[in-house]
Amino acid sequence: MDAVYAMAHALHKMHQDLCSGYPGLCPRMSTIDGKKLLNYIRAVNFSGSAKTPVVFSENGDAPGRYDIFQYQSSNTSEGEYKVVGHWIDKLHLDMDALQWSRFGDGAVPSSVCSAPCQAGERKKVVKGVPCCWHCERCSGFQYQASEVACELCPYEQRPNVNRTGCTPIPVVQLDWRSPWVLVPVFFAVLGIFATVFVVVTFARYNDTPIVRASGREMSYVLLAGIFLCYAITFPMVATPNMAACSLRRVLLGLGMSISYSALLTKTNRIYRIFEQGKRSVAAPRFISPPSQLAITCSLISVQLLGVLAWFVADPPNAIVDYGEQRTQDPANALGTLKCDISDLALICSLSYSILLVVTCTVYAIKTRGVPETFNEAKPIGFTMYTTCIIWLAFIPIFFGTAQSEEKMYIQTTTLTMSLSLSASVCLGLLYLPKVYVILLHPEQNVPKHKRSFKAIVTAATMSSKLSQLASDRPNGEAKTELCEPKAGSPPPSKNTYVSYTNHAM
């Protein structure tokens, strides 16, 4: 209706201007110019059907007139639309009449499609609606590189707290104040003092029968290996650098190879002596001290050559391992300062020593029937059995913790404690009883009746026959038969310390 009236008012005004009161169409209006009529339409001003003025703006737009409704509900009535304002040229809104039941505090909700993303979040734009997006937080080791992208931090870094950048990953190492370090260091210090005490005692009583019967030269070699087994603890827990890593490679297997090369030479010597005695009264070859030292040094040289080849193929150096403690949560990620020695390389370094342990154990089993008065066969046997148990327990612990976050601490402690326990077994079973006799019972450390090699072998052979016949004959007949002294033979002494060090090659 207002549109029709607007056209009518425009034509009426145009007729007044062009026809000057002429009834009907005058010649000037016979052909109406549309552009001129549009100017008259835009100029109209009358009260419309809604009793509101009908006017047009300079752009030909009618004024907006709107009532603004809001759907409101209450506990006493059902929901209904209520007028809360209107628009006539501008907005008129009754703020007190508005109701935002969703926000109990009366706060006005923001009229936006998507709120701005927080720090560390990227915009994931909604397909087809470029002005709307979802905020997605950067995950893992990612940081916010731009408004719409997350990128991974460099391998040695992790995202900061608000994920707007990257920071270096903290680097950790073994701490001297940690129980993982204090326990093996304590045992190593005790072992070193005990080893030095034994060496000093043996050196002071170097010419006494017990020391001589133990094989002085081989005893000192074995004590040197025991000392190195304790000493390896310190470079293992020290701050990794070129010097510490080099000492780890050299000493890790050297202490064990020295110790068990000496023990293997001893057990092999005992085995060959009594095996030779079963066939002939002639002494076997290579049982003199120089020969024993030469055999031991040749066995040790294998370990040294292997370490030398390792140095040439892969020079030692310290590295920071960021993968060992790279957890799912970047906040807990740590770098580990360590020597560039893999678990496989470490086991390879110990493999030769383990081979010596196994071989020595085999010889210890073979010489288990040697009489107690002949050298150290039985103490060496107990030493090797205990050592095998220690290293059998070491392997599952060492490799079972390869995926643990405490890998560095557990493996280092396990390895150093295994070395210290092996050294302690050797020291305790082979040398502390001798030191006890030397210091507290010197009356037993006196020269005994000396017997020739032929007499020694004969006694050993008779002892082995006695053991064999005792198992075959009932009621101890074998014991009665073999223990009857022959006419003219001297009675055997009880505690005879026998040494074969005076026999030539």
C-alpha cells in the first residue's frame, strides 16, 4: 500500500509541477521520463498505513522499522516472545528486559562465530565458513608456529609452557649424591681398602709358607685384577668425558680378564699336574712361575687387543642421548649425558671375560676331587660357582631394564655392583683365610715336611683311588686297604702347604 501511495504522491507532485493545474494529462506528461519520476518518488514524504512517515534516503532506501523480540521463559509461564527493543534509524534496546538464562550471572554472550584461540592453539578453519574455526592445541613436542599451524621442535628441544616456542631439553647425569651412586662407590672403597690390606700383608710376609704356597707372582696378578674391578666403579659414575669414557672402555673388561686369566692359569695348572700324575711321575711342562706369568699375560693381551681395535674403529666420546628418556609428556623429557657405548658394545667388551669365567669354572669342576692339602682347587671352585651365579643374575637385570626411565641408573649400578661382588668373592674366598692365618695364627704359618713331586703325585693318585673304591666297596673296605702304611714309609703330615713353583718348565 505504501509503495502504491508513494507512486501516487510522486505522480501528483509531478503533475503539479509540469501541468500547472491542467486537468488530466498535459502534453508535458504524455511521455513520462522514468529518471525524472524516480526523483519525485525519492522526494515523497507522507504518513503511511502504519501511521509512520514514508520517506526515502538519498540512496533510495526506505527507513528500517523493526520490533526486536526475545524468546523468554520463566518458572511460572511457558516460553513466549517479548518485545525488548526496536529499530528506527538506529537501535533502541531495553537491556533490563533482556534475559540470558544460559548465563545465570546476566552476562551478555559474545556474538561471534568463534572465539580467538589461546596461546599454543592453532585455528582449524571450518570448511565452507572462513570466518569460523575450531581451536586445536598443539600436542606432543609441537609448538605454535603460526595461527593455523603447529610444528615439531628440534630433536634436542621441547615446547615451552604455553607452546609458543621451544626450549632446550635439560641434560642429566649420574649424581654423586644419589643412592644409585653412593652404594656402589661405598662397596668399591671398602673393596679397594681390603685389597690394599691384603697386598700389604702378602708383601710383608712374602717369604712365609702360606704366601709361597699360594704362588706369589700369580697372587699379585690376581690382586691387581681385583683392584681394577673395584676401581672401574669410579669412571663408570664419573661425569662422561673423553678421559672417563676411555677409562671405561679399558678397565671395564680388563679387571675381570686379569683376575680370571690368573685363576684359569691356576686351575689349568692344577688340572694338568694331577692328570699327568695319573700317567707318569714326570712333571708337566709350563708350571713354573715364569711360564704361568707368560700364559696369563697372553690371555690378558687378547682383551687389550680387542679394546685397541675398538678404539681404532670407534674413538671414545661423550654424547647427549635425548631418546633414552624421551617421554610422551614433553615436560618430563630429559637428555642423558653418557659415553658413546651401546649395550651391545658393553656386553661384547665383557664377553671375553665371561668366556674366561666359564672356562675357569669347567676346570674348577674337573679339579674338585683334588685333596684339600694340595693348592687352592676347592676355594677356586667355590669362587667360580659364586661368580657364575652373580653374572647369571646380572644379565636379566641389565637387559630387563632397557626400556625403563631409570635405565641409566639401574644398569650402571647393576654393572658396578656385579664387578665389585665378583672381586669380593675372589678376595674373600681366596685371600682372607690366608690373611687370617698369617695375622692371627702365625703358628700355622711354618714350614712343613717337604715332599718330592713323585710323592705328591702318588698321594694324589691314592686319594683319587680311595674316593673311587669307597664308592664301589661297602662298609669302608677301601679306606682300610689304602690307608694302611707301608713299611718304612713316613707318616703323612696333616697340614702340608704344597707349592709347585720350584719345578722347571
